[in-house]
Amino acid sequence: MEGSHMKADLRDLFQKASKKHQNMYRLAMTGAGIDGHLFCLYLVSKYLGVSSPFLAEVLSEPWRLSTSQIPQSQIRMFDPDQHPNHLGAGGGFGPVADDGYGVSYMIAGENMIFFHVSSKFSSSETNAQRFGNHIRQALLDIADLFQVPKADS
């Protein structure tokens, strides 16, 4: 398959995945996501005193990736493209599992995203710098896929 055809297919798949993701996070934000269903099943099982091997298995799974968006409220006060030095990179948080990552991100205007990636030094499985580099490379790959000019890094 030629490069341009492959890129067109990848762009199509990326757009389909983005639409699916948007639908899933809208469901989660309105209480209709899988987490809400699992929580309700858990509450009902506790109320009824029913032991559920399914729930025991699912709820014992470690959360190795904890993510959250950090809002940038001062963005409304000025144009971040004209005043990039007035942006704060926000804060971060630690991983919730010993062998996991904590990743906070902040979308600052149309052309800037900040990431804070954390992991525990005690884990031989994780490396925050490596994970951050993978995020950066993924964003560069997406920019290349859609032929977005690279910003100075």
C-alpha cells in the first residue's frame, strides 16, 4: 500500500476512533459509562449480600494509568497564542498503583498542551520520562498524519 493511501486509511481510522472516544466519554460524564454500571452492581451486591466473583475480579484490577485534565481558567483572560509566557503548566498527581503512571494534561488554547507524567522510582516497570517521550512521539505522529506543521519544541 502506498504511503498516501495508508495515511488516508490511518486518518479515517483515527477519526472513527475519535468519534467513538467522544461518545464513550460523554456516556461516562453523564453517568452512563461502564464505571457507573459497575458501581451500581457493586452497591446492589452489597445491599443484597450477594458475593459476585465477576465484581470481585473486575474491581480488584489495578488502575495502572490515572489521567485527568487540569483546567486552565486564566485562558479566558487573554490570548495564549499572543501571550504564551503567561501560561502556567498546572499541577500533577502521582500514580495510584506502584507500577503505574499519573498523567495530568492541560489544553492551553489551540496550539499548546501541557503534560505532567509521574511514576514511582521504586518500580522497575515504569519510567515517567520514557512515557512522556511516547506521548510526545504519538502527538508528532498524529500531526504528521494530518500534515500539521511542527511547532518549536
